Amino acid sequence: SASALKRNIVAAARGQRMLNGRTLAPTVNHGSSAGLKVLAVLYKGGEAAKQEPRLLGSVENQLGIREWLEAQGHEYIVTDSKEGPDSVFQKELKDTDILITTPFHPGYLTRELIKTAPRLKLCVTAGVGSDHIDLDAAVEREIQVLEVTGSNVVSVAEHVMMSILLLVHNFVPAHEMIERGEWQVSDIARNAFDLEGKVIGTLGAGRIGRLVLERLKPFNPKELLYYDYAPLSAENAEKLGARRVEDLKEFVSQCDIITINAPLHEGTRGLVNADLLSHFKPGAWLVNTARGAICVAEDVAAALKTGQLNGYAGDVWNVQPAPRDHPWRHMKNHLGGGNGMVPHYSGTTLDAQARYAAGTKEILERYFEGKAQEPANVIVGLGKYETKSYGQR
Ligand code: NAD
């Protein structure tokens, strides 16, 4: 129709494309479709990756895209060496066109490093969460940042459920007791509870937060709460039966269990600090699979020690890999339990890897062919944020 044609012309003038009336993210290709240098920073898979080809996110298995990239005349460098000026990451970045990283072994792309990479046009996060990239600097330099949105959200939501259950049921010390050859039920049962009847809240009610609420509902909690500047749709709020609490301190003071499911950005960095923890219900459990730096590491360890927290679990750390002496490795509550920390792997199950490897390839394919990207995958488009999840701006 004439109005659709007019909309298309207006959109084209803005560098956007329309498909059935839907605005697609700007086409990302800058003109060159062959001979690009693609650099991927992935984690080392070692023996496991040789034995298990489905460990696609490892240096050894290279997201399964080497042959495909090389057949099109692109160069593909894959490394796990990412720290310091002598790392392969920092050296190769200088003439890289496309950077692939994962949140599991993040190549930290700082503003300073971006200055050393004049050819860089596209960053692809194989997974979800691009806080390891200085997004403001990417906006300024017109470097686009895409994620494989949704690729591992079920994996994480399931991990959150497991972590909540293992803290509340005091599982880890119980298993450790068994390994030590001991058997003293009362030492475990004195701090074991049920989920049923508890107040459970999610800080962040996006894709993962919603999946967690959905999975919590059948456990018959006393109430489900959420804190997010973006309210749930009326339909979701009703389906999930979750009540929004708009004040953060009020939110944390009402919850027996809190799960964090918001991205790391300037509005969430260090949000869970000694001050906020002092507003938690004494003896609350906290699960954080979002990003380690949302919590102040020392403050969480101190709260566990004093009993302000009864337990803390998650897989994300403020520095990755976490140093051997990181307080979260050994922190305990006063009964010697309450620690459910693991390395960052909730979003890299083999099922998730299949999805984020395929999603990474699709993003690259669209880029090479000059096609518009799936809007939900675009975190930073050409010179602007395309997501509302990384803070209110
Ligand atoms: P999403 O974009 O669908 O949802 C994020 C939600 O957080 C949004 O609703 C947003 O409004 C909300 N939010 C942002 N800032 C907030 C704030 N200050 N207070 C309250 N809410 C806020 O993202 P998602 O798919 O649900 O993923 C969330 C995060 O989980 C990712 O950004 C990533 O950091 C983390 N994650 C971790 C793993 C893992 O392996 N551990 C895997 C995937 C994602």
C-alpha cells in the first residue's frame, strides 16, 4: 500500500529496514564481504574438548565455524590468551574486523583497547551478557555489539532453580559430610528448609527472571516478587503471579530468597553492597547467576559470616577466572555451609553451546550478506543502544 511504501522510504532514509511493518535493526555490513579478520576469545577446553566435540565454545572446537569462515576467504584466529599487552587477544585485535567473545572467559574490551583496534566493526557475544565490552565506547566508535539473545536463558533459569534448592535444603554441607565418611543428620537438618511458603523475589524480570518465576510457581511460595524498572506485561504478571515492588530496599526486606537476573551496567555495578545487604531479611538466601560485579565480593562474604545472609550461590565472579584466594571460594555461614559457588558455566551447558554457536554463525552470515539482524540480538547498533536492558538512559 502507499502508506507501507512511505514507511519503507522513511525507514530506508534512517538506515533501517522494514519487514511486514516491523522495523529491523540496521544492516550491519560496512561493505566488505571477504578477506575479513575474525578473532575469537574462547575458553581452553583441554582434554575434555578433544573427547567431547560438542564443547563448541572451546578454543579447540572454535564454535564449529572455521571451515565455513575460511571457505569464504576470511581469516580466523582463536585464542584463550586474553590478559595483558602480550596476549594474543590484545596483539591480534589491532587489525581485527570482527571480535567474538564469550562471557565465560571474557576478553575484556576496554575503551583503551578499542582505541588500538581501528578496523573493529562488529563484536559478537557467543552467549548472553556483553558487559565485558565497554558499550559506551562501542557506541561512540560505531562498533556494533550483538548477542545470541535467549540462547542460554533456560540453562541459567534451571541453574538458578538448582542453586535456590541447594541453599535452602542445605545440600552442599550434606554431600561434603558424606564424602568425609561421616553421618550426622542433625548437623544438616538444623539449617535445612523448604521452598514452599517462602517469599521469593527476582531482581530483574527479563527473559531469565521470567523463566525463573515460571519455574518457582509450582513450588507454592508464599509470594513471588520482582524489582525491575521495566514492568512485566499485564499478561505475564498475571500468568506468573508476581507482584512488583518499586523500591529496592523494600523489595529486599520482604524476600526470604533473592535471585539476581539483571545485566551488569552502571546502574547495577556494586548494587548489592553492605548498605543494601543490611536491608535484607536476616538469614536470607541470595543467588546470583547474572554478573559477579553486581555484588561487592567482600560485603557478601561478611554478610554470610555475620548471618545476615544464610547462603550465597552462583557461577559468576567479578574477575574471571577467579583468583585462587577469591573470598567467594571459601566463604561460609556460621554453620560451615551456605556456599553454592561454581565456575561460570550455567549458560554453557552442551545444549546451550549448540544454540549459541548456531546463533553466532547466523549473526555472521547476516553480516556478510548485508542482511538486517534479528532486533533482539542487537545490544549496540550503529552508534546507539538498541536494547533497554542495559540501564535507563
Ligand atoms: P534480558 O535483557 O532479557 O533481561 C534483563 C532484565 O533486567 C530487563 O528486564 C531489564 O529491565 C532488567 N534490569 C536492568 N537493569 C536493572 C536494574 N538496575 N534493576 C532491576 N532490573 C534491571 O536479559 P536476560 O536474558 O534475562 O539475561 C540477564 C543477564 O543474565 C545477562 O545480561 C547476563 O549478565 C546474565 N546471564 C548469565 C549467564 C550465565 O551463564 N551465568 C548466561 C546468560 C545470561
